[in-house]
Amino acid sequence: MADEYNPDIVSVVDDDGKEYMFEELDRIETDTGHYVALLPMFDEPEKMLEDDGDIIILKAEEENGEIYLSQIEDEEEFQQIGQIFDERLAELFSDEEEDED
């Protein structure tokens, strides 16, 4: 029997109270903080086809016992974290493709 795929689903609410659903692809911890790589999820297939397929990288910060996800404001930090996720996800998905062969 093949392994079942159970994605980690993350709900993010923006400043206007609108909720968005994401699949968590990966998470890392560095000296500068905790980060997550998310892929948007859509209820309607048309919206999924219109999406550009880019992953969303956010910083996880704790405040008063709650975890908040926020944009990475520093461009250099964003580039460094993006490169780490690119390498990790490329390796992860290339391993999965090899397992399927």
C-alpha cells in the first residue's frame, strides 16, 4: 500500500480579517528566526490554475504565547531564507521523484 499524503494545512488571517489557507511545505530555524514555506490552497480549480505557483515564505514570531506569521521585511534576509528553502525543497522533491521510479 502506498504512503498516504496528509498535508499540513495552515490558516492565515490578514489585517482585514480575511482568511487564507496554505499547505506548509517546509519549516526551518536559523540564527535569525523561524520560517515557513507555504503553498496557497484554493477552493476553486480556476483560481488554482490562475495562481503563479510561487511559494510564500513567512517568518514565525511568538508574541504573548501566540504564533504569528509575518512578511520578511529585510531583503537580504528574505533572499538568504529563500535560497535555503529552494535548495531544501528541490532536494526533497527530487528524492520523491527517484522513489517513484
